[in-house]
Amino acid sequence: MHLILTGATGLVGSGVLDVMIKMKDVTKISILSRRPVQMAEDVKDPRVNVILHQDFNQYPKELLDQLKDAEGCVWALGISQTKVNAEDYTKITKDYALNFCRAFQQAHSQSNKPFNFVYVSGYGSTFTPRFWTPFYGKVKGETELELAAMRRENSLFKSMTARPNVIDPHQHPEILPYLPSDTPAMKPSLGLIVKFASQCAKWAHSPTQPLGKVLTELAMGRLDGQIEKEVGEKKGGVERLDGRFVVLENSALRRLAGLD
């Protein structure tokens, strides 16, 4: 199965890439990245194809042609709202993802195969922001609503959102050498939060290896039956917006990963 990945040099994306490489059922990995991906270079796996792409608002035909037979995507591209201004945060978090989806759907409008698009959102994202809602929660919630609208318009475009919480790479040694030095989870101040979540607030804990596996399997469509069962049983942390768009909070991601 051919899968697309963005954000492969970041915290979540690194975890997903490591999992994808280890899964033999993944026959091709197309990485969209603005810069080289060191993990991909080091693994020397012919299945991995890094496509250097600078403008994530534009998707020329020659790029889309390289992705035409893909069956799923994990969109892990993102940035902390503390690193950029509001305009750039919206562009990176919202516009890039939506413009990719529009371009991909238009280029492959004649395809009769489903495509699983997994948007990596985050804890605190909401469809109904209040005055206390953090800016990132509002922007990601808006993105999710637009992805849900795309799913209503095209039943083969199976968009969904995952909302991990405290992301922890410390038990995933394969990715540690590739994480940027400013990765929040690796900072001493935030390391205490990660440690607390892993020991005392497991509902909030998102270890990268199980998370990467769940995100990959969502993109492959492998968890559809389990999600349907959870929705039917009205388990917490999982719902369908408009009966189609799947929303997975961290508690549901942990169950799907077999952690709870």
C-alpha cells in the first residue's frame, strides 16, 4: 500500500515514519518535505521517496502524478503557535492541509478507490470555541470542520482527525537522534509534564511508537471496523461528525493502540 506522509522531520511525523518503514504491508512511502529527511536517507529503503516541496499551498501536476496511486495520508505537518505569528500559524496548520486535499481530490476525481486522510490535530481542538479556547484549538477545529465538509461532498475521501495530547518520544529510541533540538517534549521544563503524564495521567499520555502505529493503520483503513464498534458502543473519546467524519481524542487513540 502506498502512503503519503508530511511532517516527517517533526515529533509525530518521525514516529509515524519509523512505524511505516517497519510495516512490510506499506509498499511505498511518499514524503512531502521542505528539506531532506535524515531518517529516510539513513534507512536506505527503496520504498521511501522524499519529494522536496517548498510551497505547500501549491501542488503542480508533476507532483500529484507521483502520488496518484496512494491510498492514504498521515498529515503530521505542523508548528507550535509560539514560534510564528497568527497568520503563519493559520497558513501552516490549516491552509496547507486543506489546499493539499483540494488539489489531490481534483487531480484524482475519476478514481473509484477510497482515500484515507488522517489529520493530526491535538488536544484542545474544538468545533465550538469559547473565549478561553487557545488559538491553536480554534484553528485546528476550523480545519477539522472543513475536512468534514469535504467528506460529506465526496464519500471516497475518508478524512478523519486524531487529537493526541502529551506526546512522548522517550520510549522510542529509533527516532531520538532525528528529533529537532527544540522539540518541546525534549526540553527539561516540559519533560516534567511528559513524565507526569506517563506515570500519573495516562489518559493524556501519547507515546510516539503506539501513536505512529495507530495513525499509520488509520491511513491504511485497518481500524475502520474497530472504530465502528467503538462508536456503536458509545465509548468516550470517539465520535462521528455528521455521521461520517471521525474524531479521535487521545483516550480513543490509546484504546486503538492497545494501551488501555
